[in-house]
Amino acid sequence: MDIRIFALGFFFCVLLVQVSGEDGRTCYNCGYIQRNGGAPEPLPDHEIEYCPDLTNGQSPIKKCADPNDCCIVRREFKNVSNSETGKYQTDLVVVHGCQESTTEHYNVSCTEASEDINGNCQMFEMDNTVNQDETLFKAEICLCNKDRCNNKVPDDFSSTPSAPTTTPYNGPKTKCYDCGYMQINNDPPAHLPETDPAAFCGDFANPSDLEKECLGASDCCSVIKVFHAQYNDQTKVNDTVTVVRHGCFNDLGQSEHYGLSCADASGNINEDCKVFADDKLPVNHETDVFREEVCMCKQELCNNQVPTTTTSNPTTTAGAVAITAGHIISLLASAVLSLTFL
């Protein structure tokens, strides 16, 4: 009986040694949230402790439960509705941790992880609605298989040694025209500035080579028309520079400036247009912009024309600032007050 008890105890000791020899990897376990390009701050509800892009010896660590697990750094980009401004903003969430925390949402495996956090990075593009005010549209995940190897976030995701792979998108798609033009005063339309690679087209677009697939159930087709007042040193007056863009609504970035959404877009590009001028323009708009028109539609290739939202083109104005309707009203009010005191 004593020999059997001794043998049983010896067996459990050997088993304990084997199990302890299969401890999981030690990884940094911390992160932050960056709201609308601001300073990094702790994650809400203290999900994990705070740490910046570069961790240090004092940053929180965690022993991964699975001995086959590896360390990760995950970056998630979300479109979030700001309840204070009523507009949408992009928030970035960065997490250092064990790979086990990503398996539920992303198809990543530690079998291809290298010793360097830069050695295996993957990119995911999606349209995942977290709730009615938040949409996850992009994620970047880097893996490594050494203890505490997830101590930093790669500075430039595109410059990692192994090229990032993009998971194919199989969700809803909308096909829209992607092109545009620039016009100075009443001159003939010309190609867009070099900063915009879109192909040239006029107010009406139809060639098949100008089409683009817009990804996500929340996207739709759009046409935007932006009016700039640019001072001409030769003529000593302002030129009206009009930039017109056909494209995917999310690509053109209007949701960030005006809090617009494709939810109310119709099937006709002429039926959902918004005009922003003077004090209706966002606070951070380009200083020379005095009017912007945004039109949206949901049908395939429905942005094939530029709706007429004004009775005539904005007039060319003298001086360094364009004269708009708001300025005219102010001048008339001043005139009435002057007559009152005569």
C-alpha cells in the first residue's frame, strides 16, 4: 500500500513538472485609445492598463494561458459618432497582448509568427458595426513568438519586412463612378490637382474605366462640389476655383466634416443634396473654401451627373476674400443702420 501511494505521488510530481514546463509565453498586456487624432489616453472602463506605443520594463505583462500562444500588437480604426459635435471622428485603439484575444474576430495564427514584432503583420479591412454610433473599418495585427517581443508598435505598417496581407472582403459592395475635374472661373474643365489621382471626367460620367467598387453596407455614391476663392496676383481679383468629385462617399471624407451618412440617401443623385456655405461650413475647413455641395445616392453608378444646386456659378470677386450671400446681407444691414442715423 505504501509503495502504491509513493508511486502515485511520484507520478503527480512528474506531471506537475511537465505542465510547469509548458507555461505560456509572457507578453506585454496594455494599450491606449487615441480619439480623433488627439493624445493617447487610457482605454475606457480600464479594460487593460495604459501604455504607449513603446513599452518598458515597468509596463504590465501577462502569462498567456495557451503554451502555443504568441504575443501580438493590434491596432483598430473606428468611425465613431461624437455626441457633443454631432459629427463622426476616427478613433484608434492599440492593444499589446496575447494572440488569444484576437481569435474571436480575426483569422490569425501563431504558426507564422517570427521573433520580431515587425516580421508578421496582417491587415484587415471591414465594415463591422459595433453599435449604432461606432463602426470598425480597419485593423492591423502583428505577431511574434518570443517573451515580451510585443514591446512596440511598428512605426510604418507598410514598411514591415513581410508585406502585409489584406483579407478579401466579401461583404456588401456598391459600384460608383470615381473621377472629377477642376475649373477656374468659366474656363474649360481641367484635370484635378496632382494631389488627387482620380481620372478626369466632366459633369456627366459614363466610361466603364472610371468605375470603382465601394466596400461596406454603410457606403454609397456621392458627388461633391467645392468652391474656393483664390487671389490672382495678376488680375488682382479672386478666382473662383471649383473642384468636382464623383466617388464613394466614405472615400471623399464628408462624414468627418459634416456628420453626414448614407442612411438617408435615395436612389437619385438629385434628391439628396446638402449645401454648406458661410457659417454652415465646419470650423476646420480650408480657409479659401466658401461653399460646398454634397450629394448622395444608393443605386449602382447613380453618381453619373453633377446635380444643379445653384441657379448660377459663384461670381468672381475682387479682393482677397470671396463675397458671399452672408457678406451681402451684412452690407445691407449696415446700410440700413446708416440711413437710420442720418
